[in-house]
Amino acid sequence: NDLFLFLLNFTPRDRNKNKKLLLIKLEGLGDFIIFIPSLIKYKTIFPKYKIALLVDNKVNYHVAKRYEGKFIDELILLDSRKFSKNLFYRFHMSKLLYASGFDMTIYPVYYRRTLGDFLVRTTKSKERISFAGLRIEKYGDFTSSNVYTKLIYVPKNIHNEFNRHKYFIEQISNKKFNNFVTTFPLNKSDVSNAKKVLAEYKIDNNFVVIFPGAGRAVSKWPPEKFARI
């Protein structure tokens, strides 16, 4: 990895006067939806920046496409498995991020991954910001903290992931956001398809949807707890 970072110095870098910001989100759909209220704030916080978003989840990519052109100027899809195993792909993507000439890189993930830290390093942005994260806040400093120019430490009384994102973006912007609410970008086909399902099963507008699944076993709530409820 250090060799890759050294070789990047020989790659031409975009010197465009337009300021550029890269957001890196390496998470599943649920965590990405929690992040959306923050995502739509970045354009108001950094109005002079062109904002790029990097994700490694195809579903998140298609969700983010709905915000492209309004809150996001560019979308980048990374294959994280291929990045870890294929040296040519890793160098190609590293060159792409470095050559883009991002002035600022933000990795707004509390449970940071080594891969995310490395991607931040490849950008070589002047400003690199992230959560201090669980490992630093709970166990003390470790080497990857040197990757960043600024780390946001979350108060111990903030446990909810949604509130962590709210605190994070308020610290970056030095603003308070009272209209910070969950949202999801629906289009006309979403609404029409939902109405068809409701009509088919004769469901009125008074209902709640519960999705008890998760992408990882560790994220699933045990069946016995559902049974208790």
C-alpha cells in the first residue's frame, strides 16, 4: 500500500480551480439511508464545491443516483472485494481518486474500515475528516488517526447512529440543524407500485411496515426477542 501511495506522486493531478469534495460511504443500505439527511446538507454547507460520492454497494449507488445533479455532482462505484484482491484494479482506482484532485475528503463512518482509511490516503486531499470512531474513543489512539487532518469525537451520551451523523455534520459546519429528519427519495413508479400492492391486499393507509432482516447475521435481532414482543 505504501508503494501504491508513492507511485501516485507520478500521476498527473487535476488542477482545476473548482473546489472538489469527496464523500466516502462504505456501508450497507440501512446505514446509507441513515446517512441521507447528512448527504443532502453537504451542498448547503459547501456550496462552492463539486461533490463526489463513493460507495461500494450497488443498491446504495442506485439510491444515490436519485440525488445526482441536485445534491451530488458525481457518483463513483467501487468494488471493494476486487479492490482488496486485484492489484491492478486497486492501483487503477487509487490513481482515479488521486488524479481527481479532491481538495477535501470526508469519510463519515463511525465504525471505520481499514479500506476506507486507505482510500482517504490515496486522495492526498489537503483536508481529510472522519469520525474518531469506536477504536479511538474506546481503546485510545492508533496509527490510522494520522490519516486525517481532523477527527470528530462523539460525546459518550450519543449512541444512536442517526444522532451521531447529526452531531458530525454540525461539528463540520458549525451550525445546528433542527430540520434533520429521515427521508428517502421516492419517484413516481415507487408510489404507483406501492399503491398497486396496497390495493391488491386491500390495505388502507393506516399501516406500519416491519422489515426484520439484515445483510449480516450480526445485525439481525434474535428470534426470541421478537417472540417476547
